[in-house]
Amino acid sequence: MYIKPKDVGYVANDFGLKQERDCAVRAIANVGVYSYPLALSLLSRAGRKFNRGTPWDALDKVYREAGAFNVTYYGKRTAKMSVEHAVMHSGKGLTLKTFLANNPKGRHVVIVRGHALAVVDGSTVDMFSSKAGKRIIASFTFA
């Protein structure tokens, strides 16, 4: 089963930019924290390379500086990372479908393997559909 996004949200072309692998940039822009160009600039200064995915440390740093709270890493493999980044850890895995059901309100960035997406009021904001059974690695909640 796939979860269709409520909206596509921001894309690089909206701002006359050519970017690929920019899901971390789009995700934080789509929860309304930063504009796409500012998010791109901040993530680039933190270590994101042009047309490449965002390194975990850069993503975590910029999201938390943007005001993310209730940051949680999920699953057994993230235990060490949660200690390194001083965030909550849930050893129990969580799927995207369950996360959406448990969070009908609020703005979140959810990280799954190889991808970041925005969740706004219980719906995804992304460029494409996501598998409902996709395991969440981390979630960042924004006010």
C-alpha cells in the first residue's frame, strides 16, 4: 500500500534552481520553517554537497537549530547515534502509516531510509507516494 502525498510542496524549480537529491531541503521548507533557498543555503553550509544527499550530521544540526523538538530516533540500529546526538531513542520500530495515524496534528520531518519527507497535520507533503510500511529512522517535530 502506498500513501499519496496531500501536496507536492516546494521544489527547486519553483525558485529557478536545479537540484537533485534535495529531499532534506524540501522537507524542512515544506513544514514552513525556512524558505527553500534558505534551507538549501543552511544545509549546504552544514555539509550538503551540490546534487548530493544530505549527511546525517548536517541534517540533524540544521533541523535542531531550526527549532525541532521531540527529536526521536527509531529502531535498534540508531541507538548509538541517539547517544551521540543526545536525542530520545525508541528501540521499537515505527512505520510511516503508524506515524501518520499517531500524529494527526502538527508539523514533522520524518526520515526513512534514503529519504526525508514532511508530515503536516497527518498527511505527507512530498513529490511522490511513499510505502505505508516504510520504517522510520527519525522524526523531528516543529512548533
